[in-house]
Amino acid sequence: MASPIHPLSDRVVAVREAVKTTTSSGIYLPDSAKEKSTLAVVVAVGPDVKGVKTDDKIIYKEYSTTELTIDKTEYLVIKEEDILATIK
């Protein structure tokens, strides 16, 4: 997925992964019971980012993002220092 946002310096643009709509036992979760996911897939990186690359799955600090919606896609802009880990 190409990003319409081109991050500067140590910023990363990511798209949040979808939250599960059912529990492991099959119980449906209404929107009010769902937590926002802190997992995302990186779609663009700034020139000073060293630790992650495009298509990496990341875990980030929950309240450290800037959220933008462009063409019905929600993008997150995250500072590299607010990324906690990558997932393989």
C-alpha cells in the first residue's frame, strides 16, 4: 500500500491493524467493547528512521500518534522513539 503521506525526519506512517470482532470462544464484541489496536503496518518511513522499514508490523505507544483519514483510510504518524517493538 502506497502512502499519500511522506513523513519527515524520524516519523513513520502506519495503518492500524483491524481489531478482532469476536473472542476466541466466538462471542461477538460490539464496537463499544473493542479496544483500539496498538498494532500497525508501516507504509512509509522518514529519511532519519533507522529501526523500521516499510511493511514491518509494529507495536506503538497508544497515545503518541497523530491520526489522519485520507480517502477513507486511517493513517497514523508516529515518532520512531514511540515505536516499542516490531513483530515478525
